[in-house]
Amino acid sequence: MDSEKQVLFAGFGGQGVLSMGQFLAYAGMEAGKNVSWVPSYGAEMRGGTANCLVTIAAEEISSPLTENPVMAIIMNKPSLDKFEMKIKPNGTLIINSSLVDRPPVRDDLKVLAMPLTQVAEEINNTRGSNMIMLGAYLEKTGVVKVEDALKHFEKIFKGKKESVINKNREAFLAGVEYARNNW
Amino acid sequence: MKTVFKKPESLTDAQFHYCPGCTHGIIHRLIAECVDEMNIRESTIGICPVGCSVLAYDYFNFDMLEAAHGRAPAIAAAIKRLLPDRTLFTYQGDGDLASIGMGEILHASVRGEKICVFFINNTVYGMTGGQMAPTTLLGQVTTTSPYGRSKDNEGYPAKMAEILAQNEGSAYICRTAVNDPPNVMKTKKAIKKALQTQAKGLGFSMVEILSTCPTNWGLNPLDSMKWLEDNMIPYYPLGELKVKEDR
Amino acid sequence: MEKVLMKGNEALAEGALIAGCRGFFGYPITPSSEIAEYMARKLPGLGGVFVQAESELAAINMVYGGSSTGTRVMTASSGPGISLKQEGISFIAEAELPCLIVNVSRGGPGLGGIQPSQADYFQATRGGGHGDYRVIVLAPSGTQEMMDYTIEAFDLADRYRTPVMIMAEGTLGNIMEPIIVRDPVEKFYDKPWAITGCKGRKPNIVNTLHLASDFLEERNRILQAKYKLIEQNEKRAETFLTDDADVIVVAFGLMARIVKKAVMEARKNGVKAGLIRPITLWPFPDEHFKKVAETARMVLSVEISMGQMVEDIRLSVNGRVPVEFYGRIGFTPNPEEITQQLLLLAEREGF
């Protein structure tokens, strides 16, 4: 199914990898699409790494699992080591170059890199790095339109403090801005 | 004509299947009398165990459930929580309560489940033919401790009343015996106090009742009573171990 | 209708509340614990009872007691915990008490791992504990079904006075998908057999001890008659592109959705594949296999196990068509590898 998009989010615990995926799933659902969010759990969870797979599709999602996603957001080096060889041929890697100190071995992959730590420090929001990355990802891919995602911030962060929501929105927009200027 | 003695309403007409000299019959009757006197027959639910008293559901004239071996306190706790205005009791032997059901009884007490437990301790597995129980006394010969229970091999007999009395959730813990009429009367008093403890919502209650097993002890009923007095009471002292007066 | 994004375990728990479940008794174990956590948050506010039991043994016996009051009650666990519960499930089946038992299953044997698994199929469909009994087993394939089948399970349990099991591989408990939250159930059943205190009636007895041989056999015949009725009425399966298929793939749970994708991919590559997805694992939907046994050239069972359901498939096709097996443990076979299997089979068999 060509209109079905699957993206893998991978990093270490504390980087907000799972919530990044959840945000995308919420945003996709609010935009009227079929979505699924599958966290890694099990042995993979141990050792501090985490990942989740989000599928967004116009029609019914048959398999929410894949071994070979077309795209992966790689937040640290162990995740690159683990998943690089699994990405579909000619797939895309979005890489946090602050924590990944090597380029991919494969030469068929499209690589979009961002020095995430630096970008986060510029807006004085190191805890918002997952939202920065998500903003950049959506700006680049349009899986869910940036303006649609922005519309649903209040709903997705329901129950959170206004200031927290604003912080996240600011981080998201910083990512959008980075992608626009650099990718 | 004036009735001076009758079968409690809380007992059915079924004939007890217990061996001659067994004290289950006495204890069943004591419970039934207390339930009658408190006028709670229609709101009482009893849970019977696996062991000689497995058929107790045929003898009590109120709603009964027959449990898996050792699990009666878990079952009673669930029912009590779902139907808090009913009176729940379990009737358990020493194998059921102190061996396979040690987990359930301890945690029912730890959680302070508002149920009554009537624990019949006769130091031996009756129904299966006289095997060693956790409460078998040191030196006591059973079919699975043929050389007598030893502290080095089988360990010491479990003092359930003392163990459970330590838990904050326990509101009333008492040990009695049914070896002579005064002790039978004290046992009835304790059973009633346990039921009242539940009615007041004070917490978990247990009456450990020292009992006999003439068949598996290989003694006649009278000698059994004497054996209880001479051997069991010294190791399992009688009396109230925990009495909580208010919540 | 507005959809909400929910985790499978939470959708299941919410489904139970919608069905009127007011008692949950459980013990923590990955990957099912979120069900207990959800119930611990919600039940007190609904006048229900939540108890974290000291053990799986105690938990299932609390279900035994809880169900005997006529209340809709449940427990949830995973592999090792479900093994411990088998004693109680046998009692509950014979006492003819309705309840829901959820197995969000993980890999075994032994402590195994917490990866998704379907290797408890035998345990679930053969009764699991001692004696001649069966448990209705439903296998959802997505988050919406985690809710819907739970609601259905409580109805089946009451209708037939029997324990019902939901078996879902671990992933289903953890996956989030948008679902429509159902309306609260309003149809409930009279339970004159319940243990509630004998006010105004004869005492009720819940009992599974039958020392007289005649009565023991009679009780077994009564149970078997009920199971016959369930077999007649409740076999369920979903079929996909089976009419013209050369190879029928059989899978249940989330695995079936993954197979569906492989079936479509195989067709793109010229292999006519189809899918049968058993929804009831017991009673097994054997009738769905009668037709394909005439038309298909091969059946392939895909399971997250070393091969369990494949035995029921073989019984169902009764030798009329060859049945092959593909399965893994610790990993969920992915669409790509199943497609590969189908292409290899087609090449080998020449279709």
C-alpha cells in the first residue's frame, strides 16, 4: 500500500521517543487517518533503548508491524547500529547528529541530520528535543500537515499545564524552522 | 410441651459423615448455634475446604461454597468485598489452612479482610489418611513422619494463631479447644465474638480450635480428648491472642 | 463517531467496565499489568472491587468467589500466571460460573520472555487444568476488538455459565489504535444460582465435589452437552480472498493482520493466497475449512509458536489438503517474511 506510511522512532529512554510516536499517532488520528502505534516492549526494552513504530494510512491498516520501515528517526548511536540495516532500500534516516558520531554505512539511504542538542540549547529547551525532531520530520514529510498538527496541540496535551503546552509548541516550531532552512 | 433442646435452624437434616469421636460435629453445631442466636442465617455465606469437612455444604443450612484446597480465604474475601453486608466465614483444617493455604490465610489477615476463619487443628491430615500436617507435634508419628516429627527434618509445628495475631489486619485471634464441656462453651463464645468482630467491621478474625482425630491418632475418643489436653494444649496455649476493640 | 486513541490493554479494561464488570482480581505480570492498573484506577469510583491478590492462585479463587455472587468479574495475566490459575479455572468451569480470564500472552516455556507469543494455544483450547472441560477462547486482532470481544465475552460467559478467555499476544496489549468506545451494556442475566445469602429462598450451594460415580458422570455429561451447544452456535472466523486461493494461510490475533498484508503482497506477485482467521480458538471454526479443503492446494498455518493451532487445522481438513507450518518464538513473523514463505511454497508446488 503506497499511501501507508510507517516510521520508526528509536533512541534511549528519557529522550521521549515513545511520546514522540504517540504525538504523531494522535495528530494522524485527528487528521482523520488510520493510525497505529506499537512500542518496543520485551527484551528490547532493557538496556535503556526504546523504540516505537507508527503507521499512518488512508485505508485500514493491515499490519501495524514491519521489520523494514521506509523511514526511521534515529536519536542515538545504538539505534543507528541496530536499525540501519533494516531500513528499506532507498529509505530515509533522520539522525540526531549530536549523539550519532558516524555516518550510515549504506549509501542508498537518504540522510537528514540535525544537531539536536545544539538546536534545543538555542531555544533553551533541552527537554523538548523530541518535539523539535517531530516538527522537523513533519515539515519535511507532510505525513500530517504542520498546521493540522499545531491545531491539535491543546487536545493532545490535554491535562497538561498551559506553560508546558507552549514550551512544546515552541520546540515543535523550532524543528519546523530547522527543516525549512536546512533540509 | 416445652422444647429444651433442638437442632439449630442453621443445620440441615443431613447426617454428619464424621468418624465416631470426631469433633467436627461439635464445632459445626457451635457455629450454627451462634448464627441462629445472632439471627444472621439468611445473610451468612460459608466456605468449606478440602479435607474431612469438605462436605460441610451439606450440613449448614445457608448459602455455601466449596473451595479448592487452601483457597477459602481468597474466595471469602472476594465475596465479602462484593457483598459487604453479608457474613462470611471459612471452615478450614490444618492441612488446608496452614500448609497449602498458608499464602491465602496470611494475606487475608494482612489485608484485614472482614471475614471469620474457623480453623480446626487436629495435627493431622484426616481425609487422606493421617499424613503429617504443619501442626503435627514434635515426636508425633504419622504416616509420612513414621519416625516421629523431628525439628531437624520436618521442622517445628506452625503456631497459626500466634503468627496471625501479629498482623495489624487481624482484629480477633483466639485459640480454644473442644476437649471438655467448659472448653466447648469457651469455643462457642469465641466463635460468636469472631462473628461480632466481623459485624462491627473491625477486621480479620480467626478462632483456632484444637480438635481430635481418633481414627488417625489410633486412640479411642476419650483417650483422644486426653491426648489433646496432655500434648496439644502445652504447645498450643489457649486464650485470646488479639482483641481489637475499635476500628 | 469520535474515535479515541487507546492502548489495547486499556481498551480491554474499558470494555470490561462497559460490560458491567465490577470485580477485578489480579497479580502483576508483564505484558498484562496495565489492565490491572486501569481497573485499580476506575473500579472504586464505579462501586466496584479491585484487589491485588497475593498470588495468581488467590486471584483466580477471588474470581471464583466473586463470580459466585452473580457479579461480573475478571482477572488478567500472562503465561506463567495463567498456568497458576488453571486449578481455579477447572473449578470455575465445573461450578458453571461465568467470568472473564485474559491472557495477554508472552513466550514460554518456563519464565520464557515477555515477547508476544501464541504458544499458550494448547493450554487455552484444551481446557488447561484438570478434568474434561473447555473454555470459550476469543482472539482479538486489534485494539477495537480488544474492547468489543471483552464486552462479548461477558455476554457469552453469562449466557453459557462458563469461563471465557481472551487470548491476545503481548503486542495487542501494548499497541495504540483509534477506537470507538461502545455504549454501556444494558442487557444482564438473572442469576438465581448466585450465593448471596438465602433470604427468602432455599440455600444455594456452589460445589464441584461429586463423590458418587453416577453423579460425577452425570455432571460431565451436562458439561459436554453445553460444550456441544457452544460448538453449534459460537464458531467464528473471518475469511479473506479464500474463494480462488491456491494457498490458504491461517493465523489468529494480530498475526492474522500481518498475514493479511502478506496475502496481498503475494497476490501482487501472482500467488493466489487467502486467509482464514479463527476468531474463536475454541470452539475451533472447523466448518470454514471444509470448503477450502476442496478448492485450495495447500494450507499454511502461521503462528507465534512452534506449531499448535496447526493441529486443529489438520483435524479440520482431515487429510484432504496438505497443511504446512511456519512459526517463530520471540519474534512476530513480519509481512515480508511471510510473503517470502508464500512465494517459496508457490515455487516449490508449482502454483
